[in-house]
Amino acid sequence: MAKKRGNNEGSMVQLPSGSWRAQVTLNGRRLSFTARTRRECQEWLKKTIGQIDDGMTYASTRITLEEFLTSWLISSKASKRPRTLAHYQQLARTYILPNLGKIKIRDLQPDQIQRLYDKLLAQGVGIYTVLKIHTALHSALGQAVRTGIIVRNPVTSTMPPKEPAEEMKILDESQASQLLIAAQNSRLEALLHLALATGMRQMELLGLKWTDLDWIKQTIRIERQLVRPDKSQIQFASPKTKSGKRSLVLGAKSIQALRIHYEHQLAEKKVAGEKWGENGLIFPNTLGGPMHPRNLLRDFKKLLREAGLPEIRFHDLRHTAASLMLNHNIPPIVVSKRLGHARASITLDIYGHLIPSMQNEVADVIDDLITPIPFTQPVGKSLSAELQTRQP
């Protein structure tokens, strides 16, 4: 039986199935919402009427997810990084729109999104890809909530797959030395030396320019990183966070490795002649342009094999650098600054398990601090008698 709210505020009715349906009129048209409980319908009515009061039109309720996502991606150009935006466009085109694009955005339910996640995982789509889809949809539909197109973000009620624990492979001191020995006189020698000495990210290394290096002060600034929005476009961008923009002090051996690298680059430039495109990069390709990460990875894997080392990712050199610093008692706050983390707590969350245990040393120190010093009384005198003899 229908239960009227009166004063044109909408109505609710319980369906034969036991579910509830709420309805409200907007611009002479009827909007409907069905839910399992009366309370959900009451909340929908309250929020929808509030949105109508704020100026929501009937036309906005007819927008499909495809129409909204297309518009949102265009308006996001000013706020999203080029690579992120390109990735979101690809995810929308390949996975989201073919499955959910024709659904009106106000009708989109959490179970429909959840079924998409489950379907993609069953088809062998990677967990990280599904998590990126979750992030893109959550961000887009969050904007739809803020602009009054929908009452609530359906993505919030979904259960995305759990991110797998990252397998961290680390070289020890001996293995790091083996790698640098294998890289001697190669184009990657200075790059690998800097990666192990500083813990810089791959794209930070590839974005370095000679103007970032101060030979006298022995410092290098991380001002940018290489980004590749797609296969044909190459761009540079600022580090993702404020702390990512940093200046690092280099050791004398790192400076020497860069001096040798500079001389090799001058010879390389001479051989290339007019084909050389000057970009001022410290680690360019053989023609002066940005080095492609895929080519770097190929040469890196080759050096690992030549050195007889286990296969690791290039990013594991960053983990190795952090491990070497922490295992040689470099304070976590210093390590976090070199790695470009916003807080030392981030460094400890990621690498805390690498810090060698000092439980035995701590136990002995605490024991020494709290153990009372024995007091020996003079022979034949009590403590009170001794004190009395000292009084004036």
C-alpha cells in the first residue's frame, strides 16, 4: 500500500516482492528508486528532494555513464597527470564503457560494478588493472555526487580485490658490487651507480639534466621525471609529491662516475653528429633523446645475467639502496629524505623489517641504566652513625 508524504514531497510503496519503491516528481517527470528496505527509500527521497531544491534538472538524471565519463575525462585534463589521464581513458574504452556505459548514471548500482570486477578477474585481467578501474570510477562518480547528479557513490559499497603484497627483492652489498663491476665501461655504469647510491626512481633518473648537477657542491636536484602518456608521446613532469622534489648530496665516487659518464657522452655526441638531439639529459639514448624504460630494462637484465645475479626489477635497486642505508645505521629520517618520502613513517612502513634487530643491545643498555650502584658502608659503623659524624 502506498504511503504518501504529501506536499509533493514524493511517495513510497512496498512491492509484492517485499522491496520498497520511492518516487518523486521533477520537472513534470517521475523519478523512481527501488531498495530492499524502507529506510533506504526514505534516505533517497530526502537526498533527492534536497538536490531538486539545489537546482537538479530532470535532464541530468538521464545521463548515461558513457556520457558522464566522456565529459569527466575531458574536464580532468587540468587536474590529472597526462599519464594518469591516458591510463583512465584506456581503462574506460577497454573495460568500463563496453560493460556499463549504457546504464543511466543514477541507475548504476554497486552490484553491477562488483559484477564487472568479478568478471574481469575471471577473464584473467590483472588485479592492478581492476584496482585502477575501481580508482577511476570512484573518482568520476565522486564528482557526480558533488555536482548533484547522483545521491551517493555506488563504488563506495563495492569490494575491489586486495592488492597483492609486493615481492621485494634486494641485492646485498656483495651483489651490488658485482652489478657495478659488470656495468663498468657500459652506458649504464653511472646510472646504476646513482640508483644504488641515492635510491632514485627509474623515471627520476631518466629525467635528470646536467643543469641539475652542481659539480662543486656535489649535489643533484630532482626537479622532474620522465612520463610517457602513450607510445608516441614523451613528456616530463614534476615529481608526484612536494617531497619528491629534493636535493641530494653525492659522494666523491658518484661524482667521479658522472665525470667519466660526461666524457663518454661527449664522444657519443660526436659520433652521432647531426642526428644528436640535445635535451641536456644526463642519461639519454644514443641520439640524445629520452631513454625508453623498456630499453633500459632490457640492458639491465642483460647485466644481471652477466654478473650471475638473480633477476630483479629495476625498482628493486631503490629497495636495495634503502636496505643498505638502514643496515648501516643511517637514521630513517635521513633515508626518507633521500628517497623522497613525505614522512619517515612511510619509510618505516615499507622498510622497517629490514632494520637489523638490536633487541640484545637494547636489553643490556636498559639493564645498565636501571641497575642500582652498590653502596658499601664503612666497617664498624652504621649508616646513621656515619651521617652523624659528618654533621657540623
